[in-house]
Amino acid sequence: MQVKINGTDITTFIAPRGLKWQRNDVDAPDAGRFLDAEMQRKRVAIKERLDITCRPLTDTEVYTLMNLIEPEFVSVTYKSPLLGTRTATFYSNNVPASYLFKDSQGAEWWDGITFPLIEK
């Protein structure tokens, strides 16, 4: 499966088993359990979320990725188990990265990169 952010394929950055999909229901403010214990459900939308875990990335790769997800909103193309292949607007936040090491060729590596892509 391919994952593209603003047209750039990030599939090779994703660790094995590093893509988790979620369906999130958005309910109306008056939904919930009432005093009679009945549940009133008023779903107004379904939004999708992708949680991405990356393999260790070189300095160049991490720079590319961080600049792709930095804008307030980004266009993401992916395969949804609910809707099939689609392109939608997402945002990302809270992106950690840990400096891993500098290898014998002088390349610097980063690890621990995980981030959500949350549908607008």
C-alpha cells in the first residue's frame, strides 16, 4: 500500500507494521447516555486517522518527512479499509524524533518517529 503526503510517497519511510488505521465517529453535542440509561446516538460524521511509525531515517529522509507534515493541513492519499483508495485533507501534530547515531560514513540517523494523520 502507498501513502502519499502532498503527492510525495512516504511508503519507504514506514516501518513494518507501522501504519495503524482508525475510524473515529463524531457525535452531535446532544448524544450520550441519559437519565433513563438509554443511549442516544447522533453521529454527524466519520473521520479517519492514520498513526504512522517510521523505520530509522537518515538526516535527509527525516528532513523531507518533517517538511511534508509541517503545514497546518496536508493532502494524504492512502488505502482505507472502509472506503478504499482515497485522498483527503489531514493534519498532524506532536511528532517526536530521537537522534540515533552517526554511522561510519558520516550519515546521521533518527529513530522513534511516530505521528498521527488526523482527517480534517
